[in-house]
Amino acid sequence: MFDYETLKLTWWVLIGVLLIGFALTDGFDMGAMALMPFVGKTDNERRVAINTIAPHWDGNQVWFITAGGALFAAWPIVYAVAFSGLYWAMLAVLFALFCRPVGFDYRSKLENQKWRTTWDWALFVGGAAPALLFGVAFGNLFLGLPFRLDELMRSSYEGSFFGLLHPFALLAGVVSLSMLSTHGGAWLMMRTDADLHARSRSATRLCAIAYLAAFAGAGVWLSLGMAGMTLTGGVDFGGAINPLAKQVAATNTGWLGNYSQYPLTMLAPVLGLLGGLLALLGAQLNRGAVAFIGSSLMIAGTICTAGFALFPFVFPSSIDPTSSLTVWDAVSSQKTLGIMFVVACIFVPLILAYTLWCYTRMWGRLTDQSIEANPHGLY
């Protein structure tokens, strides 16, 4: 089995992989529903958009649940601080996600236009709000969160929900929302035809442009001098957990230090930008598969960009930098990480395999005619 230091680093990578898997799968679900009220002009078109993700949306949330479970098991202190300090933000995401299952199930129960329009907007909230709030959360990691640990490792959070709505965090939210909307638009391009396909193509193009502008803007904002953190000592990479033993200094200008120290990490923001350009090109050329590949690349590039910039910090503190949680001092025991690693090696490939099998079995374009032919068998 790996040594403790290697396991710590391995789980940082694995949690990143799970977050990318969640964004790639559940991301186009959220993106498609964020666009659905705008690209679907008739009831049938909106039903088509809904049914492109209907067989898969709940299965895609396995990645979300798995990522949350891995966070709890691998980084218990991070989980505790995040879910206590960010309680209202987490509840906002949770209640937005509630809109999806009830929206899918109730929308077509009545043939009433007002009823269905109400649920269409509920589905929009269930897609757009989490996409926006996840980005806001990542943006706040760069700003640091107002918490501190006492000598007994008890955390106290001194912020509020509205304090999370910093302009940079909102810009990061725009990055996330436009990114996942591009992904959802590309998905709709591949799965629909006629007017719905044409509007999805236009939406994909606009969202890709918005993503490129917001992503570049966030990079410029960071490079202009936002204070970042650097570990300066007191870290035992293979030792027991003790978050307060380290020394931290705010000397990492714009969180860009890792990119200078490890030039290969520059591939992540380049991948994000190239993916956005490829998604834009795919939409421009009316090639849904090309746009989807591009949006997938920009998701992977964007998440890796954030992870590489913050490393080794996982949950920085703005009021007590020493309390900041890192990859090295916020993890579970070596035995726990080792057992979880074996479990992940078995089950993550299984999840990936059955997910791909489901997509291949249920692939194909949906049309108005297929919706009309199944008034009760489809959403």
C-alpha cells in the first residue's frame, strides 16, 4: 500500500476526478434545464428537451453523491467546516436540486399551460441555481472563508450567506453557469432537431462566448494582485493531522505561484480556453459532437485550473490563515485512505462502465413526433 503522503496526494487527485465526473454528467443536465425555457418555445419542444436527459439525470447524480461521500471520508475536517459554516448556501443548493425530481414527475400530470409553465421555471431554477452557486463557492475559496479553528479543532464561522456574494465570487459563478449551459446546449444539439436544435445551437454559441469572457476575466482579476497563500513551514507531509502546526503567509500573488513553480500546470487554463473555443467552433459549424467535446474539455480545464492554483490549500481561511485546511493536514487516517482507495479502484470504473452502457442503449435524437407518440410513456 502507498505511504501516507502519497495517499494524501492521491485522494486530492481522486476527489478532483469525481468533481470533473459530476460536472461532465450532471453538468449537461443542469445546463439543458437552464436553457430549456428559452430554447423550447412550444410544449412539445420543452418535453423533448426534458426527455433528452430523463433516462440519465438521476443516475448522473451518483457522481455528486460519490463526491460528497468521498469528501466526508477523505477530508472530514473540510466537510465539517464547509457544511457548518456554509449551511445556508448548502441549503440553497439542496432546495434548488429538489425542483428537478418533482418538476420532472409533476410537469405533465395536467394538461394546463400555466401548470406546465410553472414547473418549467422550477426546472430552470433546479438547473441554473446549483450551476451558479457551485461557481460562487469555488470563487470564495480564492477569497478565503471567514473561519478559524481553536486549540480543540473546533471551527467557528464568522461570515454570512450574503457575505459570499463578493464580485469575484459572482464572476466565478458566471464562469460555472455559462460553462455548464454551454455543455447542456451542446447536449441538446446532439439529441434534438428542427427549431429546437437551431435555438440550442445559438444558445451554445452565446454561452461559449460568455464563458470565454468570464474565464479570461477571472484570470486577469487574479493576476492583478488578489492575495493568495503559501505554506512556509511546519508541515509534516506524512505525519498525523494537525492543521494548526503549519505556518502560512500571504505571499502568493493572485494564487499564481504554482503555475510559475510547475509550468506544466499551465496546460489546465489553456485546455479551458481551447475547449471553450472548440465548443464555439462546433456550434458555429453546427457540429453538436464537436461542441460537446469542447465543452467537456473546458469543464476539465476549468476545474483543474482552480485545483492547481489553490494546491495544497483546500479550504483557505481569510481571518486566520493558520487555520486554513490543506491536502496535508485535513485528511483521514492512513488506514482509512488506504481502504477507500481500494474501494474507489473497484467501484469508480463500475460506475463509469454502467453509465456509458446506459448512454449507448438510450442514444438517439428525440423529435416532436416521438413525443406525440408517447403522451404517457415520457415526461
